[in-house]
Amino acid sequence: MGFGDDEDILQDFLVEAGEILELLSEQLVDLEQRPDDTDLLNAIFRGFHTVKGGAGFLQLNAMVDCCHVTENLFDILRNGKREVTSELMDVVLQALDAVNLQFEQISQREELTPADASLIASLERLVSLEDLNDSAPAAAPAAAVEAVADTEAAVPEGDITDAEFESLLDAISDEGGAAAPAAKPAPAEEPVAAAGGGDDISEDEFEKLLDQLHGKGNAPAPAATPAPAPAPAPAPAASGGDPDGISESEFDDLLDQLHGKGNGPGRTEPSAPEPSSPAPAAAGGGGETITEDEFDALLDQLHGKGKISGDAGTAAKAAAPAAAEKPAAAPPKAAPAPKAKPPAATAKPKAKAPSADAQKPPAARAARDGGGQQANVAAGETTVRVDTQRLDDIMNMVGELVLVRNRLVRLGLKSSDEDLSKAVNNLDVVTADLQSSVMKTRMQPIKKVFGRFPRVVRDLARNLKKEINLELVGEDTDLDKNLVEALADPLVHLVRNSVDHGIELPANREAAGKPRIGKIILAAEQEGDHILLSITDDGGGMDPDKLRAIAVSKGVLDEDAAARLPDSEAFSLIFAPGFSTKEEISDVSGRGVGMDVVKTKITQLNGSIEIQSAMGEGTRIIIKVPLTLAIMPTLMIMVGRQTFALPLVSVNEIFHMDLRETNIVDSQECVTIREKAIPIFHLKRWLVNGAAFEESPEEAHVVIVSVGTQRVGFVVDQLIGQEEVVIKPLGKMLQGTPGMAGATITGDGTIALILDVPSMLKRYSG
Amino acid sequence: MPIKVLVVDDSNFFQQRLKEIINEHPEMQVVGIAANGREAIEKAESLRPDVITMDFEMPVMDGVTAVRAIMAKRPVPILMFSSLTYEGARITLDALEAGAVDFMSKNFAEISSDSATLKHKLHKQIKTIARKASSSASAPAAASRPARSASPSKAEPGRLKNRISLLVIGASTGGPVALPEVLKTLPANTPFPIVLVQHMPENFTKAFAERLNKQCRVKVKEAVDGDFLQPGVALLAPGGKQLMLDKRAGRVKVLDADARVNYKPSVDITFGSAANGYGDRVLAVILTGMGSDGCEGARMLKNKGSTVWSQDKESCIVYGMPMAVARANITDEVLSLKDIGPRILQEI
């Protein structure tokens, strides 16, 4: 199994096949829109072709089979012999799913399950230009049998002749010394022997011809190197053997003629040791693997040594056919053979072993040396594949460097040494560049996530009998690899939601005067150090009153609170745990857990999520996430004598205000900013030991923070400034402390806790 | 000086595997990798490789187009990787016609389930075609090279002593280009049957026969068991099988391959059966090819009194099989490829 065990090779395959499969799912959906696009058809064909090639290399046969028929199908499609239809696409997509499943199994190092036989059969029917709906049962088994391989066709005859073969084997063993060499070629020649019963004449003729050729001595050649194919195809098919082939006596005459020139096999001196060393190669030829080098050497020897060696070859060759021939035919030919065999048998291991040993080690060494050198020489490649773990490590170290830089900058400010502050400034710039470069190495286009949506939307829409066009905007927007992965699930959920709840059925759309085909736009763009993702649909929109009513009925809100809830916040109710507006639960969405999870996930990424919706016009969900997870810009604040970091993403504005002008609304202290009441909280009361009931100061800094669609104000003692921090997880003891996202080391060398605003509010304000 | 190899394949996976396998050989070195036909043309120009391995299915520009362009600019021996399907055969034959020297199955499992053998085969193939390049000019040039006059033949030029009742031609590497060259000269009313043996995988022979049939005036078809031998009809031995001749029935027999015979189809087998059936009335021609298949069959023919010709070294893509018969003193005449057809015409 040559290469299957090599982990590096497997990894290479997984990486490449993974990319291709992802691309394929996109391309296949595109294809449904543009069924006549030749370039696209070619690209898809190549995709399956390449995956098949790699799988073939690794002998992942189940995958090869599935890719193979699909590739064939696309060959037909690209040659215009068949049209792309949705039914055909269904089958092709199933095939892709099957390959994807196998791909998963490979990456999990599990055994491959072959693709569903009925799937392969449908693909084959498509390939053979049959109609899918044609009497399937009749066609399916036929196709399956065909696929199983021709070899089985010979099996029925084999039954009878197996016995013959056995008796032949017995006969051979009786010859004592001959048994050993004869037994080896036997397995390989089984099909020949087995089929021999069916067609004596032409088989015999063939054998004779072989003998004749061998008789010349040089030609152990054909026999010596077995065809590399694992099992030889069973010999003569049922071709009616003509009775008037060359007769036995004619053949003998010919042999005599030939031998007249040589010395005749019977008269070969068995003691001639030199020539008999190549001979065994011929004897074992049926089953042994003899490399071409040896074969070449053998040929040279034979050529060089002329007639003598030729005759030895003759003697030895008799052993090979003897194994295959019927007992009746064996005696005359085998008669001279035993003489030659014993020395042959002993010479064989000697001749083979040293040559194999002698060749391999130097060759291997040379290869290794050569490989090392050439790796250096063969430059010119512009990309390197790097393990993401290594990038993570680098990112971590850069993070540490950022911290040291922060500290130095702080120290530099205190010092009056101009040189030092210059050096520190330089360091500051270089570090910033380094940081952004390293971040870029971890960047991936969001396409990686977006790529799967065309398929998701297509399948879902087909399921729900809706007609939907998905538009992707800004697929090339780069963001951190970890983020790309983390965003995948929430986005899938939101998109499914838009398809299921957002877009109406075509009939309803037409009734509302909208185009029959709904539209969903999935967009990404970079905005400063953030990524904005939006999912926009032109569906029915959300009804805030309905949402309020449900919130009340589910006990999420009381009626008063619900009534006061502005529309924009009412939409956010869908993120509340246990909230589902669909009366029936489909398998698509609507179990009421999803949106809650989405919200949590986005928050974990230091992101925010917002919903805009207008009845009858559609809904837009906007997600804002930072570019990277590892380094976070924060606002450093002091509460008591402790430093805390607030994620800058959520900070809206900062006021220095007179706290005597606060109002109490709903037993909640509020300030009015631009005619809007914003609840304020005293962080000191929450976070500093023993300060829970401290009087509020007359004046203080208030940091306005947005949480979801709400805004709240935090009263803090002191503002330090903006700082980029590297998030370090909290120790085991503190892990999961509500309100704390992690810790970091600040510029002055102290430790600051990073606040997790949503969870802090949940813990303290509730 | 190691053999400099340019690997052309759009799959990163295959690029790396081929590079590893090729670099394992101490005398070979991958000097560059191209991901499509256009890059291949550029790199063939700038890196000046000794050998190019070429995939067919690639974006931007496919392999055959690239082969054509490279051969037009600066000929390099090219080894095609192809799938051994009927469709793959047609493409591969296109590539061979465009100037590629030889082909290998892209499905490595089909070549050998054992990686050592596979590597060995690939190395050998690259070595052989690289050697060819250094010893003489490139593939398509062979066909158009000025005639080498006066073949060093021992026999008298002109009519052979026996009337020919069968023409058999055996070829391997380079044969897909050499065979049509010979066959094209033969008229539709060629008075004897023709049997062709070209080393080729299954699926390929059918496409090859169809192509020959279009190019030549004689009718060419892939032999099926029981086909009659008829004047003016060339039967091509099917790949993966063995072809034997039955003089008395005037038919061919197609036998399934046998592990003991290295080549499927084997020139030796067909020539040998021709010797048995037709005795001294056969004209056998050994064309370009690796190895020595055909030598024993030719010897049998020769012993019966038939005539054996072989292609000369200069016009061969690989001077192996013709060399074997020439060295064994079996050959009656050594001919340049372009002289073989006209020389056969003299015998009609």
C-alpha cells in the first residue's frame, strides 16, 4: 500500500482536496445558474479529476470510484452530450456529499465507506446517457455488475477447473525437488490453469508459442518480469478453439529445429552454475517480482553469454509452463526439467538476495543526499505552507512583544533621555508593523465561510419550495483565521433563518407585489479594525408587536416592559433564550436555541449583533467583529486602585458629568444624554471589595458602552487611556468568573482584568 | 549533470509527489514546477529543462496546447500523464502527435501497487526519453529529417525473394507517431493483410486504430477475436490482450493477457504465431520502442525464411527494440522511418 501510511503525503492531500471540495460546492451551485458555462464545467471536471488523482495515489479506492463516475459525467456535460438539469444536479450534489463524507473519514483516519451503490448507479445511468427516471431497477443491477470488474466473469468456469488445478498441483509436488520452485509461480498462474480447461486448444497453442519463444534462450524475458498488474486476467476467453491449430508433432519438429541450433534442453548440463543463475529468475517468473534492473541485467547476461545461457534458460523455462499445464502434457516436457531445477532452485536465492541488497542501500542513500541538496537548489517557489499552530505561537510572542513595548513606552515617557525616547518610538513603530504583518499571515478571506452558503441556500430553498437568489458581497475581505472558523456556525444559522423565516413563499411574494424570487445578500467589509458582516433579505420583515406579545407569553418580559421596548430592541428579543416565533418547528430553524447561541458566540468574539427590520420590506442583521482575537484594543480604566480594561469595540463615548443630575427610572439610575435616558452603573460598587454601598461622587467619568442594541453607562474613577492588550486566559481558579473575559499585563507592568460587559451586566444588574 | 525536469501539473499534491519521486533519483532534479500550460511554456523557455512531465487537465491552458507550443519553440522531450480511458487515449494521442514522446498513466495505482516499482518505472521513463534528447534531435524532427540514403542492408534492395503474403509491424515508444508515417504510404489496395502490434494500454488501441483509419488509405481497425485477415486491412492488436494469427482459418485470435508475457500486446507472440502460420512469406518490421520485445518473434520468422526490417537509430524515438534485432543479426535491412513505407511499396 505504498503511500497510504505517510502522514505528510496524506496531509498534503487533505489540504488540497479540502480546498477543491469547498470550491466544488460553490461551483456546482453556480452551475445551476449558468448551466452552459464551459469554463465552469471544465473547472468542475478538473476538480473531481484532481481529487480522484490524489485519492488514487493514496489508494483511497472508495473515493476514487465516486469521483471517477462524477468526473465522467462532467466529461459528458462539458462535451455537450447532456444538459444540466436540477435532477442531475441533485445527484451530483449527493455525489459531492458522499465524497465530502469520505473526506471527513480520511481526516479522522477512519475506514472509508464506499458511496451508496444506488448513487453510483444513478451517476452511471447519467453517464451512459440514460434517463434517470427510466426503469431504474432494471438498469441499476446491470450497471452495478458491470462496475464490479470483469474478473468475476470467469468465476463460474473456475469452479470446475479449480479441482483440476489442485490435482495439477499435486502432480507437481510428486516431483519432489520441483515442488518448491513450481509452487511459487502457481498462485499467479491460477487463472491460466483454471481457464485452461475451457479452451484447451488455443491455450495449448499459446503455450507452445511461448515455449518456442523461450526456446531461443534470450526470452525468459517475457516470463521473467511479471506484468505489474496485481492479478493477471484470466486466460483465453471462450474463443472457439479451432481444431486445426498446429499439431503436437509439428510443434515438436519445430522445437527440434530450434534446438538443433542450440543444444537442446534435455542435454543441458545441470552443473553449469553460471548460466543457471539467471535461469531461476525465469522459473519463478510467474509470481516473483523481479525489478527491471535485474531483468535488464539478465538480458545482458543472456545476450553476452550467447548460446549456453540460452539453453539453460530453455531448461528452466520448462518449469514455468509445467506448472500451468495439465498433468497429461507435463511428463514429456517436465522430463528434462527436473535435472535443471535443483541447481536452479539453490542458485535463485543467492542470485537474488545480493543483487537486491547491493542495490538498495546505496540507492537509498544517494536519494537521501540528493534530496537534501535539491531541496535547497529548487528554489523559485513563492509560497510555503505553515502549520497554523506555528502562526499562533508567533502571534503569541508578538503579543508579548506588544506588552513589553507598552511598558517601554510608558517608561520612555517618564525618562527625559532623548535618545531613549527616540529608540522607544522606533520600537513602537516597528512593533506595530510587525504586529500587523503577523496578523496578515493569519488572515483568510471570508470566502472560506461564504463559500458554503450557496449550497446551503440552494438546498434549503428547494426543500421549502422557495425561490431565492443569494448574492455574496466582499468575499475577499480578510479576517483572522480563528474568526473565520468561529463565524461559520453563527452565520449558517442566520442565513438559514433568513431563508426559513425571512423570505416568503413565491406565491405570497407575488401577492405582495414583490418579485417571485427572493434575494438574500451576504456582505462583508472592513471598517477600521472591525469587520462588518450583514445578512440582508427582502422578505416579510419582523413584526415588533408580535415579538413583544411572544416575549410576554413566554415570560421573557412583563407587559409594561414589553410595551416600553423600542422597536429596535424588540427585534433583539429573538436572541433571548427560549424564543421562537415559528409555531411549527421545522428541521431548518425555529427550535429557539439557535439565535441565543448565535448571540453568545458573537459576543464571545468581542463582537456585536444588531437587527434592522421593516415590515414587508425585509430584515438586515449586522454583525460587527474585531479583525483579530488575539490582540484587543481596550480602554484602560481605574476603579478603586485596580486597573480594568474595557473592550474598545463596545465603548461608544466618554463623558465627564455631574452625577447629581441623574434620574431614577424604574428604580434604575439613569442619565440623559441627547434626550435619551441611559442607565448608569457604578463599577466600583460591583468590582471593589467593600464598596458596594459607597456614595456616588458628585462628578465622575461615565463611559457609555453598547451592549447589543442597548447602551449603558459605567461610572469609573479614572481613565487611563487606550491600549492594545493581549488577552491571557484567567487561571483555573478564576475561570468562568462572571464579567471577566481574561487578564493582561499593562504598560506599567501591573495586571489588568479585561471586562466582559454582557456577562457582567447579567451578573450584577439583573 | 543531473537530468533537469520540469513538472507540469495543476495539483499541488501531484506536484509535490512527482518532485519527491523524481528527486529521489540521484541523477534527476526537478528544476521547476508549473501549474498550467502557459506557465509550462514560460518555464520551459527560462529553465531549459531536459525533460518535461505534463499533465493534460489543467486550467488556463491544457497540456496538449502547451506541448504544441513548446515543441514549436524549443523542443524538449515531454512525458504525458494521462488517464487510461478511451477519452484519455484520444487526448494522449493528440499530445503524442503534437510531439510528446511518451505517456504514463496518471493513476499510479494502475501502474503498480508497489511504490518502489512505480518510482523505478518513472525514473526509467524519464531517463530513457532524456537520453534520447541528448543523443539526437527531438521527436517530431525524426519524421521530417532528410532521408538517410543507402540503407546498410545485406539483402539486395528491390523485390524480395518471396512474395509477401503478410506484413507485420511491431512498435512501442514512439510508435504512435512512427506507425502512421509508415502506414500512410500504403495504398488502399495493398495486396496483403497487415497486422500491427503497438505496446499500448487497453482503451488506447481502439482510439489509436480509429485515428489510423482516418489518416491512412488502408483500412485500420482494432482486432477482435475471429477477425478475418484481408488484403488492404490492418488489424491493430488490442491493448491488454495477445494477438495470434491462424493461417488456416485466415483469422486472428485474441487471447487474454497472461502474466508470463510482459507486454500486452506482445510483438513476440504475434510475430511468433506469424512465423508458425506463414513461414517465409512474412515481412516483419520492428519500429521504435523500448526494450527488446519482437526480437524472439523476429528470430523465429527469420529462421523460417521471412524478411525482417528494423528502423534505424537516428529516426527512432527510443532505439531499443530495433537495436535488439539488429544486434542479434536478425534484421535484413535497417531503414530510416521515412524510407520504410516507400520500401514496402517496392514489394507490392
